[in-house]
Amino acid sequence: MLKQLTALCLLAGTLLCGLHALYAQDATPIAYGAPFDGEFTTNTQARFTFNGKAGDVIYIFPQGTDLFSTLEFDIQLADSRNTSLGTVYNKERQKPVLVAELPADDRYVITLTANKSGRYRLNLEKTLNLLPSTQVEGVITPEETRFFLIRSSQPLKIALTYARLSGTYSPELRIEDFVSGYPREVAAIFGRALDTGTLQLTLEANVEYLVTLGQKPFDIAGILEAVTPQRYRISVKSAQ
């Protein structure tokens, strides 16, 4: 009887591993920094797989690319054993993004669910946890959005400074927390004339703060004249 029970357990384990492998095999491979362009037609769900390292801080950001797109997305992230590492539902924000720190070297699976057919782009990026003494520089175009994470095991007071180094891009830098499980704006600075700005923030322990940098919506000046890509700098210092 014991031998039969052991055999059944081994068989169940083998089948489960097979299901996990099958779950990952039907996914499209993607990589950090290489956006995927696709289209939902009759099937409004798609899966993607990527290799991640323990400690990687990543963000997953899908968006519709059709003119006046109304595509909405739910995002799910799981490891190779189909253990959920995070879920974001579109009803919680207009541009859903999932930010996570990967727990292990593994092959991860992203599942996108859309509300209708349409073309889309999926961005998978490795980003930074913006803690005191962190500085990041980059270039951003009007079609792009950058995301960063702020999270600490201890309460913090910080000064986050944004600086425009070049370009005529009209930026909006927004900070949201996820205390209640959905995004809540904490602070924001924006405007075409914004060359530099500093936000003083008091951060709670073990709370995720999402920093979003993107083109300011409905920027009239950007419609009337050409917008050039912007080189920017974001730095964080302790304010204690």
C-alpha cells in the first residue's frame, strides 16, 4: 500500500512538472529592453516567458498601439512553477504596469489579458530601486514611459530631484503608492517649462512607491510644434 502511495505521489509530481513545462513552452520568449509588438484577434490572452535573476527589479508595461486605442489589459506574473508573483487589473489604472522584484534565478511567465482585439506593444525592462544616493540618467521620447521603484524596509525621508538635461519634451513625473492594493497619487511635477524640480517625500516601510516618467498628456505645445527627445536625470538623497 505504501509503495502504491509513493508511486502515485511520484506520478502526480511528474505530471505537475509536465504541466509547468507545458505552461511555459506555449509562451513567446521576450527579453529585457526588447519590446514585443503583437495583435489580439480572436484570442485576447497571450503568454510570454523570460529568464530573470534573483534580485532583478522589473516592470511589465503593455499598451495599445492603434490610433485612439481603447485596449485594456490585466497583467499576471508567475514563476516556472506557476506560483503567482503579482497581478494588476486594468480597472485600477489607465496604464497598467506591474513592478516586481524577482525572488530567484528562474524562467518567468507573463500573462496578458485584453478586453478586445487590437495591436499592442509589451515592454519588459529591468529598472532600479531608487534609494538614497541613487542617480539615473537616460533619454526618453514622447512615445515612451519609464518606471522606477522606491521601497525600503525602514521608514525614509527623501528628496527626489528631476532635471532636464536637454530636449523640448514636456515631462510628467508622478509618484504613487500601493498601500491599499491599488495606485494612489502621492506627488507629481510636470510642465514643458520644468527644467528641475524636487519632491520631499516621507516613505513608509515596506510600501511600494511607483515613479512614472512620461510625456504630459494633452500637451498643447507638443501638438503645435515638434517635440525632441529629452535627456533627463533623476537623483535621490536622504532628507533626514
